[in-house]
Amino acid sequence: MCRGSLKLSLKNINLQAVIEEAAAEVKRTSRCEFLIDAKDCEVLADRNRIRQVFINLFSNAVRYCDRMPSVGVRVKMGERVEVSVKDNGIGIASDNLGKIFEKFHQVDMTDLRRQGGTGLGLAICKGIIEAHGGVIRAESVLGQGSTFYIYLPRVVK
């Protein structure tokens, strides 16, 4: 299936398994703690693309943390599947929050510049989630961390 310029291979996937795989991938390359509260649930999605979204969110949580990174993931079932990814990182100032999903946008803080990056990761995440008919948004408090919310259509059996 092709949505926009993004080609998707949609199948029913176990979202919990994909989240745990992404966490394991990030753990292999960095020290961090993951707290995953997810029950088995299925979504109609491209497994590799959704995995890419979680690897990106988890990697950012680790990259932008000035202490031992901790990432909490919670999955809630409702009309849509809601996934929240909460970190204990440095947070994002409110004046930058509306721009973080734009291509090539990087928060311009000296401490963050040393972290590198292209400013494409969150824009790519947004494109992938929207191609799945979903929504991604963020809340953050500077100095206290960020929470990213992903809403995906659920599989109805």
C-alpha cells in the first residue's frame, strides 16, 4: 500500500512485541532503563516502519538526557490505540514544541548541538504515523522531560 510517497506493507502486528524489540535495540547501544506497560494488542501496520518510529523516539530520549535515561512506555486500548513514550530528559521549551515535527528543525541550544542529528527524525516519525492513519503529538516541560503520544487505528476482530 502506498500513502503519499511512503510505501507500506500493512499486516496485523503485535504492537507490544515491536515496542520491546525497539527497546532492546536501543539498550544494545546505550545504558538506559525501560518501563513498558503494554498488553498484547494488534494494529494494522508496517512492522518495520513502526519499529523505526519507536527506535527514533527511544534514541532521542537517551540522547537528550543529562542523567541515567529512563523511558516509560504505556499502551492503552480505546477507540484507537494510544501509546505514550515518556522520558526523563532535558525537555523541550514550549516555544519550540510546535516545530519539532518539521523537517530540519533542531532546538537551538548549545548543549543540544553537541548531540548532532539532522533534524529529520521526528519529521520522519510524523510521516510514518500519519501514513498509517494515525497522529503523533508531544508534551514537554523544560528540565523535566517529554511525553510523545501516538494514536493508531486498532484492529477490530
